[in-house]
Amino acid sequence: MFVARRIQTVKKSLGCGSQFLHIKSVSTPNENALKFISTDGELLQERGKPSVEIKNTDESLIKHSPLASRLFTQCPGVEALMIGDDFITVNKDEMVHWNQITPSVIDLLTQYLASGREAVTPEFFSVQEQGVGYDVNVPKFEYNEDEQEISDMIDELIQTRIRPAIMDDGGDIQYRGYDPQTGTVYLKLQGACKSCSSSEVTLKHGIESMLKHYIEEVENVVQILDPEEQVALKEFEKLEKKLESTAA
């Protein structure tokens, strides 16, 4: 796996004093994703706020994120961003080398942090809630009192035990619901973890095992995919079947 660790500083004027901003790029389990983190406590979003994903094709979302707009425009090869509170995860085209992207990303991020602006506008979330780009097929469930308690326990476990570890690797996770009839927990992986080759292992042998250990009502975990990811998965399955029939 390509490992990149680089620190760059930029001076930010604060009245009579000054401050140096440090951005560190850190490798993730996904060789085509790097995590860029502010080590000085400067924030892109309010601390603890859910991460947001933006692809280079999401024009409706990009126009409500000045940071994403600049990164996609000035860093050719960047395919998607995940914006956390004090970090971003950049997913690149596999044909582009990190040396072509990393310096520009760090320059833009330090400038943006120095400006004190938020990475996304309030309008961004309104557009996202309308189903633009993501979460089109999120299941909806109604709970009685006992089922709501189980759902709350799942959410708390994800937030306190699972999410911090996922974020360390440049990803994030969102709890999308619990089906009390089947014991199925619906989750959405984001950032580096979503497209990582070991995402299925993380989902089944890491997250599912932990949830089942602490909450006996949980039977299995299912990842919610974006519509385009569902199409890509179906095409991959068709290709696999075609190759199997050819080999036979």
C-alpha cells in the first residue's frame, strides 16, 4: 500500500499574533484514498457532525461546497471527497499518482482552514435531504417502545465504539435503521472504507460481530449502496458469471 505522510504549514494572522496550521496526509486501508487531517484543532464542520460525501459528478452538491468545488477544479484525478469535522478523505482515480494530487490538496486545505469558512453551506444539507446523490433506497421502520430501545442501543454502540475506529482509517459510518422483524441492521460506509477491498471483512467480521456480541437481537448487517454502486455491483456480477461460463 502506498503510504503518504506529509506536513505543511501556513501562517494564519490572528490579531497581533499568528498561528501555524499543520495538515497531515495519512494513508488508509484503501490505496486510492488518503486522509488529510488538521492537527491544530481547526474545523471544517462543527465537531462531531456527520461526515458528508461529494462525488465529482454531484453538481447539485458541489455548488453548495466551495471547498469541494475548488478541489475538483484544481486537482484533476480527484473522484470523491468525504468531509469530516477536522479532516477530509480524498478518493482518486487509480490511474493518477498521489504525487500529482497531494501537494495541491494540502495547499487548498490549509488556505481554506485559514479563511475560517465552513466547508459546506447550510443549503447543502437541504439539497442532500431531497435525495440528491445518496440514500435513495434507505429503508424506513416504525418501532414500539422495546424496539426503539434496541435501535437506540445500536446507534450508541456505533457512535461510541465503531465510528471512532472507522474515522481513524479515513472513513465514516452512518446508522440507517434496524429491522426488528429480521434483526437486520442497515449501515452506510463512507469515504475510504466504502471502496476499500476489505470493506466486506470490516462489515461482517468487525462491525457485525461486535453488534451481535453486545445486542442479541441483531442477526446481520447490510450495507446501503448508492444507486450507481448498485448498478456497478450488478455489472460486476454479470461479468463474473460470463467468465465462469467461458471457463466451463
